Amino acid sequence: MSVPAGLRPASPAADPIPEPAPAPALRRVVDWRIRFALLGLIWGFSFLFIKVGTEAFAPLQVTLGRMVFGTAVLVATLLVKRDRLPRGRRTWLHLTVAALLLNALPFSLFAYAELTIPSTLAGICNATTPLWSMVVSVVALSEDKPTRQRFAGVGLGFLGVLTVLGAWQGFSGQDPAGTAMALIAAASYAVGWAYVRRTLAATGTSNLALSSSQLLLGSAQLALITPFFTSVPESFPILPVLSVVALGALGTGIAFLLQYALVAEKGPTIAVMVTYLIPVVATAAGVLLLHERLGWNEPVGAVVVLAGAALTQLRPRRPRTGRPSGAPQP
């Protein structure tokens, strides 16, 4: 899962920001629950698309293709809406860093990780992002006050990670390097969101324009690096090619547009809720379509990870003041 700079999920590292309401026609045609399920399916299947893509192409090539097709979707939408790219050198510099932390680096790490670990494990590792967000918020966002409940959520979540990996049996059956890359990718999302909150929260530019610019920059970063570490593929098998196209157009482009409309309609909390659906879809897709082996500890550990992530999202209740429910709060 990736959220472009313009659209930050509700996490300890990102406060809700008001969004314009989507077009009424969209609400009438497709219920938000259907769009929510579709978003979870797209992001959950992204790990399967990565796995299939790396069967024929180098990880950096898969990531570059993903970025290019995702950028094409957002830029096309930007042109249709007649929106403009952001202006200002400082904004573009911040977007360059955001593109690295939220796109180029984590996308590449997940692609490299899936050379040696199942797509199911990659999807579960992605679910640790809220845990990393809590850690980053304590370190980087001094105004965000942690609670015992959130600390307990972080501890519980990483206990779930150890369960997924089978720590009691020496992590047998899982590649440590691949797993570490997937966990670092999830942490990179958290760091990226914190950076975006600090630097791009008040640019006055639309989310679509910021995100399109971010993906353009991420594509440029990968286009510069990929030729030095890969060679031209000898063939272009249809299934891996379609997987890369789907990964970019659906998993990066269309997914952003879906989430943008959902957050605008139902609020930023929806961005956290979809996190809990992604590993379920990724696991089902990996087991049913790729025939990946699933031990008992992986789904059990995933549930523990998600429970910990949920605890990190809970905010302390405001004390009662005896005022009527509609009275303003200080």
C-alpha cells in the first residue's frame, strides 16, 4: 500500500485534514462500501502482481513499470480536471524526498523482498505500517503524545510479527533478508507520512496535483537508477507484463483516486480501516492463486499485528465537562 503525498492516512503521524466532497453522481452510482472493498482488493492483490512481475523482470524494472503506469493514470486525470502542477522550488524539493520515501524506496524493497519471501508474508509485513507510524510519531512529532495503550499496541504488533516469522523455531522457512526488506518498506511509508506532514501540509496545492508530481519524480528517480543495475529483458511474457500494468494502473493510479474519494466522503479513518483488509486479501490471493504454503502461525500472527495496529490508532477520550453534547469544547 502506498499513499501519495497529497493524501495522508489517519495515523499517529498524520492528522485529519478537510477534503472537498466528491461528486454526488459518484455517490449515487457506487456505494462507498463497494469502493472500500475494491480498494482493499486492489491493494491486497498488489503483492501477487509484484510476485508475478518479478518472475520475468528485475525488481527495479517492476517498480519502474509500476510508477510509470501509475503516473499515467494520475496525470491523465489531472489533465481532464485541468488542474495544475505545484509551483515553487521548495515544494518540488520536498516532493522529491516524499517520492523516495513513499514510492521509489518501499516499492523497490517489496519487489526485492518477494524474490525470496511469499507474497502472503509481504502483505502481512505491510500491515505493520501503523506500528512504525506510532514509533515515528514519538521520535519525530513531538506534539503527538503517546499513551500506554499505544505503546501496548506497538509491543503487541511486533509480537505478532515474531509469531508470523516463527521466532521460537529460529525463523525457519523464512528468508531473513527478504523479510527485513519488507519491514523496512513498511517503515519507509511511516517515515514518509511524517515528512509529508511536516513539509507539505499547507502548500495550497490540490492532492491530485501533489500526488501526480510525486509519482513523476519517483518515476524519474527510478528511470535514472534502473539502467545501471539491470539489463534489457530478453522477453516480455504476457502474464508478467499484465501484472506490472495492473500493479501501476490499478495498485498505484486507480487506488489513489478511489481512496481520495473515500476519504473525502467518509473521512481519513477509512485509510486506516483498509489497512486491516489488505493482508487478508494478500494472503487469500497468495494461497489460492500462487499456491503459497501457509502455516498456522502466519494468520494467527497477522491477527495479532492488526490488533496491535488498531490499538495504536485509538485516541484518548476527552474528559466529560458536564456540558450538553452540542456545546463547543475548548
